[in-house]
Amino acid sequence: MSDAKTRLKEAVGPRWQARARGLSRLRWFAKYRLMRRTGARLRDDFGRNLAYVLWDPELESHTYDIANLDELADFLAAELNADRERVLGYLREPEGDPVFNEDWARRMRFRFDVKHRARLANRLIWWGIVRTLRPELVVECGIFNGVGSLVLLRALERNRAEGSIGQLISIDSDPTMGWAVPPTLEKQWITVEGFTSDVLEDTLKGREVGMLIHDTPHTYENQMLEFSAALRHPAARMVLIDSSGGQTPALEELCEREGGRYRYFREKPKDHFYPGNGSGIGFFERGAGSAG
């Protein structure tokens, strides 16, 4: 997100932001410009791209199914030292999970600003890591509508049903965020209101982070602050995720400095003009050092 866009959002406030999102299906010119900025043209896939411009509700945080699921399974199995078929099985779970299908359609049937089937997009990577690594604490920096929170909470709920206890802490400065999470999952969810620069260190005090996701404004300073805080409170195995797709080198630098492995994975969207967000991922094991 650009600095100008961030400042505009701060100026109008959360209530007007929510109203603007509610009208996003009707913002045809904005969606057309967004599509063109990615290099896509209407004639590239006329039916699909025209449908996006006329009816899709998403101007940011695009959701879609992933076409290169086998590549993602290979990637996670290698980096997490896990059985590839087991990982692939985890990645296929959301396809038939009622939380993302029947339950989502029922809860969202009267909303104009969301799709009526939950598509995980790059959050499927989060799902695969939580199901495979089974962290006891996941920290999410930035909530937005709560789709990512929902993905993490449902993955942790499945882990819990199989005997692995885990908890999610999500941090956001906007108290209106997170409406996509149903009440049935909120009991396992700790939300902290505030900027990560103000509240993250105190939130992590006495805890061990198994996984942290950066999804606040994608500045070098934000990423350094959030990832460094996690590195001061690591679990035995820890994964750090830069959901910006590597817009800054912060995580890569920390991996080099603190003995982690930096990897990058780009998902391929299925039936969508968007080229994919991509994720920078840092893998750490305790004993690699701590950020100062």
C-alpha cells in the first residue's frame, strides 16, 4: 500500500472506509484501472476480465483459488521437512471445509462487498504452515476484514481437534476490522487494538512465537519492527511471513543476519487477472540468534 493511500485512509477514518468498501462492486473505473496496472487487458480474457470490472467486489486483498497447488506442496514439504502427501492433503482441506463454503455463503448472502465463497489466495500458504508446523502461538499483524484471521483460526481449530493446542493473537489499530470471523471461532481469538509499534512488544512478553504474519502497511520500518520483535520471542521453530510479496528486503536481511532461511513463493491465481501476491518467508530454529 502506498504512503499516499495509507494517509488517505487515516484521514477519512474507519467508518467512511467501510462505506467505500460497501460500494466497491460499483467502482467500475477503479477496477478497470487496477486491472490495467497489472498489465492485464479486457481482451486477454474478455468474459473473465469484464466480469471482474462489472461485478467483483475486490479492489485490494484479492481472493482466488490457487492453480499451482502441487508446487506449493513441494515447497512446504521441503522447507518444513514434512511428508509431501500429508502437506498436499492439508492444502486441499479448505476446498470441502464448510466454514469456507456453506457457512460462508450463509453468513455473507446479504453482503454486497464480498464474494459468496471464501477463496484463500496466498492465505492458503498460512493454512498449510499452521496445519503442518502446528505452532502454539500465531501472531497476525494487520486484520483488515478478517479473512486471514478466519483461515488461521480454522486451521488452529482443526489442529486442536487432533490434539495440538494453538492460539491466534491479531493486532490492528482499527477496531472495526475482523468482521469475517464468526462468533464460533472468536473464543480462541485474542485481538489487540493499537499500532504494532506501540503494542506488539508488550503483547509478546512471556510468550513464544511459532508464526508471525506481517500484513500492516508494507514499509521497511514496520517489517523490521514486527519481525525483530518475533525474533526476541521465538518458539523452537518459527516462521515469519511477509505478505507484501517482498516489497522491502527487511525479512531477507534478518534471515541473513540471524541465521534463518529466506524463501519466496509466488502462488498462481486460478481464473483471475491478478498475477499473484507472492510471499517472502523466513524459517528459523531456536539458537540462530536474536534480533537486537
